[in-house]
Amino acid sequence: MTRREELEQLWANPAHWTPAGLYRCAADPRLMVLKRVGAGYTINAAHRRAWFLLAALLAVSMAPLVVHLVLGRRAPGWSLLVTILWPITVAVVTLVWLSRRDD
């Protein structure tokens, strides 16, 4: 059996999926896998870097909001636009990059 077939068997096993659609398989080395339902990818929650990735994405996404709140009225007008667009941009770019990586 090839490595790809082994990974497909792990992915297809219902025991590795929660009822909410979360994939958890420590034997699978992939950080992201195709979703079972719908389009796109989901994070392998049992991967050792998964929670670090989620925490890093949250920290980077929240940074402009925190800066905007700290500056208050002294914040430049464009900072609100950055606060709104930065988290979306970071999440989309990161997830697209992760989904296009080789296994």
C-alpha cells in the first residue's frame, strides 16, 4: 500500500471525525486535509502544530484591533480600515498557502 493510500484510509475512517466535522488523527502527518462535507480544507486538530497555528493566526489578526483600541482618539483614520481588513487578509492568505502546500 502506498503512502497516499494510507493517508486516504486514515481520512476516510469515521473514527477520526467528530460529529461537528473536526478531523482528529494523530497518525496523519498532514496539517490540513480536505473537508468531508462542503468545499475547502480543515485543520487536523491532532497535529502537533495545529493549535500553534490557530493561536498565531488569532494573535496576528487581533494585533491591529488592539493597537487601535490602545491609541483611541489618537489613532489615524486609516487604522480603522487596517483593523477591519488585516484579519481577513491574514486568514485568507495563510489558509490558501497551507491548502496549496504539498503533502
